[in-house]
Amino acid sequence: MSGWVCVLGWQTGIVIVAFLAGTEIQGLLVLNYPSYVFERWHGTLLIIAIVVFSILFNTLFARRLPFVENAVLVLHILGFFAILITLWVTSERNSAHVVFVEFTDGGNWGSIGLSCLIGMLSPVFSFIGKPS
């Protein structure tokens, strides 16, 4: 049972990543091209294209994956520092009390606790179900 659940998690993980990438591409199209008309079937075709590309790339270029993974690792590290340094230099400064003690209900959920739990969904999503 555990093995089947694990396989199901891998399969749904592929689709979730393709869905997020497809909606991100479609969102960029909407943002940058005002004449673009948002259609749901466009998103479906983007998801299918991303899944097909991923499967073909991982099948046909399996010997090149270590090189690609290392290149992506270098890009992630450089991008992390580029964004971190930019935010550090251009951001406003707050005291430690404001950073670690004050919480706000920016989404008007009616409760600080509920607002914190809802806000944690996006960061926690990146840590679930990904096999290493």
C-alpha cells in the first residue's frame, strides 16, 4: 500500500509542477500581452506540453542530466544571492521586535492564527511529496 501511495504521489507531483509552470506562463502572457484572451484550454495545452517535454527530456537526454542539474544548481545559487543582495540593499529596516513579534491579518481572515496558517501554505508546498 505504501509503495502504491508513493507512486501515486510521484505521478501527481509531475502534474502539479506542470500545472504551476503552465499557469505561470499563462499569467506572464496575460501580464505582458493585453490583447491575449485567457482561455482555460490554453492552460491545459501548456500543461500537456510541459509534461511531454519533461518526459522526453528525461528519457532522451538521461546522460546529460548531471550537467543540466549542475548548471541549474549554479543558476539557483547565483540567483539566490542576486535577489538576497538586491532586497537587502533596497529594503526598509525594521527592529527585531517588529520582525519577530508583530503579526498582521493582511488577508482579513479574522484571526492572526488562521492568517499565519493560511500564509504558510505556499512555502510549505515546496517541501511536500518531492522524493530526493
